[in-house]
Amino acid sequence: MSFDQLLSITPSPVLSGLIWVVIIIAVLYLARSTVHAAIHSAGGVLHNALRIGSRSIGQAEARLVERNKEVLLAAGREAKERIIEREFERVGDSVDKDLSKYPALRRRLNEAIARIDEDHQNAIDVPPSPPGWTKAVEVVAKIDAPSDYMIGNILADIHKSLVKAHNQAIEEYRKASASRHKILSGMMPQWIKIQQTLSAVTKNIDSLLKRSRAIDRHMKEYEDIVKGTDRAVQTLSSSSLVQFFVSALVLVVALGGATVNFSLIARPMAEMVGGTNFIGGFRAADIAALVIILVEITMGLFLMESMRITRLFPVIGALPDKMRVRMIWVTFTILFLLACVEAGLAYMREILLQDELATSAILRGDTTLMVA
């Protein structure tokens, strides 16, 4: 029954509408208990469904937060392990290098100390021993005969001899002092050598102490990460957020570079491969240019993996050092060759553009451009 038929039960549509309203109200009044029960049942079902859904969402959120925390801690732990491992390798290399030089260093130090000790022994100030005839002079001086002419002459001669001996002793002492000063001045290079040797040792020790303090700091952070403290999680979260934006920026720059690179080599590849060839709805030249770019990206990833900058392929990171070095050189060589190929293609693009301009000028009859 249509709506018009419902309103045509009486000659007046308004009266028909009022009659139907009264009938509907009467039916609803009679069925109010059943309708209330149905509404309550539907509301209860909806309430239970929403409550279960909210509980499930809450549990999923808790699991996601816990999973995110585990991932952050695992990534931070792995990064700290790499840093600590590298620091220990540097300390080991430094210790090996210093210990390999230690025997020669010790030998030079002992030789310098021995020379200094020998020069010091030679430079000891030894007072001159008194002459033996001083006792005879003392005995003659005690003779009580001032009027005796011979004794006076003897005493005068003795005085002259004493003055002469005194002058000779002073001269010899000055020469000996000059010789000792010369020996002491010759000790300066040995002292400088010892000072340089000890300075090198001090520098090496300071470097080891600096690295040990860095290792202590990294170990403290590693312990916090292992314990899963809130501070470590907060630090890792901020670091991961910064890394996300930095990675996004690098990715945008890489995509821009790949786009520019593609535009530079697509035209020359069309001349080499053929611009009318299609593979699955795409031009063969575009596919060839894209393959070159993708190979470059792959070689770049392998190069960074070999240098342990990234950790996308654990198999490459687990290779022996000699094999990794070989892989670094191989990937770098391939990248260099591909860069040379792209440089040649870009140069070919410029030549093609010049040829097109010349052809257009010929077709237009522009003699000025043709002469240029």
C-alpha cells in the first residue's frame, strides 16, 4: 500500500493522517512493554559490544606500547653494543700499538738514565787534596829563631812556593769546574729526550683514560637500557624521533636525486635502446635508466653494509674483515663505473639537445643559429 492510498481512506487527507496517527499511538501504547524490552536488549547488546571493543583496543594499545618499548630497547641495546665494541677495539689497537713500542721506549729511557748517571758521576765536585809538604812547612814554621837569616830565606821561599801552588790549584780547579759544567750542559739533550719520552707515555695514558671514561659512560647507558628504565626509554624515544625525521629528509633528498638522475639519462637511453620499444606498457629506455639507478642504489647499500654503517643485511656484517674490505673495493669500483656511465649519458644528452636546436634552426631557416 502506497502513501497516497494510506491518506485516501477518507475524503480529507488531513483527517486520514490524524486517524493513522491515532492508530499508531494506540499500537505503540499497547506494545510499549515489548518495545521497551527490545530497546533495553538492543542497548545492552550495543553496550557490551562497545565495552568489549574498548577493552580490546586498550589491550592492543598496551601490547603496542610494550612492543614499541621492546623494539626501542632492543635497537638501543644493539647500537650501544656496537659502540662499546668499537671503543674496546680502539682501546685494544691503542694498547697493542703502545705495548709494541714499549721495549724500545724502555731501552731508550734506560740508556738516557744511564748516560745521565754517568755524566753526573763525572761531574761530582772533588776538592783538591792538600799537598804533602804542608806538614814540613808547619814544622819549619814552629822553629823559634826569627833572627836566623837562613830560616827567614827558607820561609820566604816557602811562601813563594805556597803562592805559586795556590795559583796553580785555583787554575786547575777552574778548569775542572769548566769541564764539569760542560758535562752537565751535555746532559740537557738526555733530559729533553727523557721528557719527550715521558710526554709520549703521558699522552698515550691520557688517551686511554679518555676512552675508558667514554666506555664507562656507554656502559652506564647500556645498563640503563638493559634494565629498561624510564629515562633510557625516553632518551631512545627522542633519539628515534630525531632519526625518523632525519631519515625522512635523507629519503626525500635521495628521491629527488634519483628523479634528477633519471631525467638526465632517460633521453640518451632512448637513443641507445630505442624510444619506440615498450615492455609491459613502459618504454624500454625508461626501464633501462631505472635499472641503472636501482643498481647504483643497491651497490650503495652494499657499500654501507660493508662499512658497517647500516645493519640491513646481517650476513654482510658477519663476514670476515678481509672479505668485507674486498667487498668495499668491489662495490666502490662498480659505483664509480656506473657514475662514469651516467656522466657520459648526461654529456650525450647535451649533445642531443644541441643537435635538436640545430635541426630546428635549419627547419626554421635561422641562419644566425646555424652559423653559431
